[in-house]
Amino acid sequence: MPLTIEPALADFAQALADEARAITQKYFRAAQDIHRKPDGTPVTAADLEIEQKARSMIAGQYPGHGVFGEEEGEESTGSDWLWVIDPIDGTKSFATGKPTFGCLIALLFERKPVLGIIDMPSLDERWIGIKDQPTLYNGQACRSARTNSLKDATLNATTPDMFSPDAWEVFCRVSETVRFRQFGADCYAYGLLACGFTDLVMEAGLGRFDYLALVPVVEGAGGCISDWQGNALTFDSAGEALASANQELHARALEVIDSAQ
């Protein structure tokens, strides 16, 4: 039987995003300490407070569900249901006053994403995607673009720094085929793709918390998202992502990637 996401689950996910938004508004563009994690990435008090609040809410409402967060790792319950939280996607943007940071919330069933939220607190924009349902942007259904030619497509990535030398070479091969490329949007680029404003997002070096929430959002808007080999993104994926406005464009981008590897 097809999996059905109950409205109460979607409402709860939105409540998690509401709480995260309230916390970021308290800290954004205010004096705060920025610490460096062992892997060299930054973390702020807002990151920690959001994740702790989310864990508390999930434990209270769905105590049998597992939780995986960027800051505190996985709290496993043995359940098929797992919440994956990125409290602030784009911490560098958040810490330097740029409004293009977001909160990512995913719900997985059997290690596959079935619900995802991209919330942009400072821009008052939110996408929610649920498996087999239309993606909603601020409550209204949205659709990705019909661009099916690489030469007419726009390509996005967060930063060149996210690519290994070999992966950067592949990214550049794809970027040579498109109208233009740009950097710097973090998770916002995937929301813009879902609304038809951009056509391709290609990234590497992602954590699970970076990509899982994006899958239902992109797919529910008519887009495609996979790893660089065309495989579905799951909890066990390696951290490469390609999102495209539609299936035809996705196939053409994958052909270029395959020829470059």
C-alpha cells in the first residue's frame, strides 16, 4: 500500500519550522559567538538551540521516532520513522548577516525522505513537500520550469569550496553547457528551482541533513533530484546531489556528468 502522510504529521513539521524561525529571529544580526566544530565548520548558539528545541518537541509528540541532527548526531529508537534536522543551513550566511540561510526539516520512512521543509526565516518563505503531493510555497502549489535544454538553463551551487578537485572538474563540464552558473544560495536555490526561477542545482560534499529535506520539495514541484549517477537520494547516499527542473533536463545533465567522470 502507498504510504500516507497524515495531516497531523505535516502540521507538526510546520510547527517545528515555526519554532526554528522564532529562534533565528532572536539571534539574526545580533551579537553572538561563532564556534568552530572539529570538522572546521561554524556553529552558533542558534544552531544548538533550534536542534535542542526540535528534539524536545519530537520526543514529546512522537517519542517512538528517531532524530538525526547536524549538531548532535543520531538518536535512534529503532523506528522506521526518522526526523532529520539541519537547524541552520547556511550558518556562514547567518553569522554574517545574509538572509539566504534556511532551516531544513525532513521526515524519513525506512531511510527514504517522505516529507521535507525548506524554511527561509528572514525572507518569510517556506516550501513543504510531501511524497506524492504537490509542493506548497507559502501555502500555494508551485511548479518547476519547463526548460529542457542545457543551453537555456541556469546552474547553481553553494560554493566552489564544496567540491573536491575531481568533482569541481565535473561541475565545470556541466557549467560549460548552460546559459550561466552562480553561487551562494545554500538551500534557497532548491526552493527557487521548485518555483521555476532556476533550472539546475549541482552540489557535492553534502551531509544527510543538507539534502534529505530537498527531495520531496523538488519532486512535488515537478522536478527531479538524484545523486550524480541518477540514483534516488536516501539516508545512505554519498553526498552528491543534482536537482533539475524536469526529467528531460535531468537526463541531459546526467549525460554530461557521465561523460566527464
